[in-house]
Amino acid sequence: MPTTPAQPRTTAAAPTAEGTARPLAAAPHARVDLLLLAVAIAGVSLSAPLIAATAAPALAIAFWRNAMAVGALTPFALVRHRAELLGMGRKALLLSAAAGALLALHFALWLPSLHMTSVASSTALVTTTPIWTTLLLRLRGHRPPALVWAGTAVAFLGVVLLTGVDLSLSPRALAGDALALAGGMAAAGYVLIGSEVRRTVSTTAYTYVCYSTTAALLLVTCLVSGSSLAGYSGGTWVKLAVLTVAAQLLGHSLINRVVRGLGPSITSTAILLETPGAALIAALWLDQTPPLAAYPALAVILAGLALVIMGDRRKAA
């Protein structure tokens, strides 16, 4: 999912240059970081069930999620980062806009899938982003370690198992799986471009340009496709606001804060809990329980993704 501005550095230990966290300075700070990480995971886990329960067109949900985030970020971006925004070079602006276009594609593909297949299946498939990131890096000349390739193979096995289960349910569920998988691919391009831009541009400036581009493209898409952007019930607007705060702002901003103290390995692995978290919320709130055969496939996908992240972190160390 997209990243919001990083929060101020805490007194907990920061990651080293190798990407692993130094020992935390004090146990209370570690406990606070872990608590905040739990809140962040709960926020992003709420995203898929909220989208599935929102009575609005998928493209409209994607637009309002980004547009509301831009509105919330505007005062902060223009007051604290105005000079940087005005001084961004042409290359940084173009790359930020390209990332925004891929983010728009990610939302346009993933959100409709939540109305076609189960929340658990859709979330598991869209969070295969680390796999596609690894493959793209390989095409660029990077050589991932063996553990990463093993994890990729395991996760693909889980994808095959899960799509086989959904194919037995309906062709519509299988089509939803395909959209979610493509959404994960688009997110991989977004992540790679974003990592390049952030070498010279702050997270706030990059996020503001990226989200603005995403919202603009989704607005055009909604107008062309005829997706209704208004006329919703009060409950729908409340859900859109909660979605923006919980997933787009609260969830990812807290993740950006705790990664400084806990390190990227713990944080990235914890984000994988979004899949079972979303599935649990969907089961309790939407009464949307996947078939028993889907659970082993979900577990295989999560195991594969965990191996990919472990291999990537070992290489960084």
C-alpha cells in the first residue's frame, strides 16, 4: 500500500546502514513501537473489508481515498515543504508522477476485485508485491539470493492453489483473483520508482506529488467511465473517511515511524499480517468466510512472502 509522510524520529534506536535495527535504547520505547505497529497493522487490515462494504463504485472509492488524503496532507506539505516542492527537479517530478500513475492502476485493478472474490483471496494476491519487485530487480541486473527465489516459488504455489479453489467456486472469483494479482504487479513498479525518487526527495514531497497524480488520473477515469462520484448516503461518506484515515494516513504513517526503531525486517514481516487480519475482519463483519480449502493456500502464500523478505534482509546484512 502507499506511503504517507514519515513521522519525526523517535528516541528509539534507528536502523543501521545495513538495514537492521540497533538494540533499542530503552524497553519502554520498544513496547511503544510494538503497540504502534499493532495499531498500524489493524489500520491497513481494515482497508479491504471497508472497501468491500462501501456502497460506491470501486473507481470512485479509489479516487476519494486519494483525494481526501491529498486534502489532509496539503496544509502540512505547503507549510513545511513548500520550498522543496517548488525546487523539485524535472526528473523527480516525472518519476513521482509515474509512480502516481502506477498507484492509480494498482487501485483501479485491486478495488474491483474485492467485489468479485473474497477479501482473503484478494488481499493475499495483491500483497504478492515483494515477488514482482524481486523479479523486476532481477531484470535490472540484481541477483537475489537463493532464499528469495525459494520464497517466490513457494508463494507462486500458493497462488496456484488459491486460484484453483476460486475457479471451482466461479469464473467471476477467478477473474477477481487475476485483477488482484495484476494490482500487486502495479504496486511493485510503484514501490521501485518510489525508492528511486526518495534518494533525493523527502517522503512528504514525493507522497504529495504522487497522491495528487493518482487522484487526478482516477478522477478522469471516473468521469470517462461514468462512475458516480456523489449522491452517496451519509454512511458511505463515513466509511470513505474512515478508510482514508485508517489505511492511507494512520496505518502507513505509524509504520513509517516504528520502522526507525524496530528495523525494516520486523516491520516488513509484520505487514504480512494484513492478509489474515483482513480475512478475520471480513469474517466477523461481512460474514465472508473463505472455503476451508483456501486456508492452506493462504498459509503457503504468506510463508513464501516471509521467505522472500528474509532472504532480502539477509542479503542486506
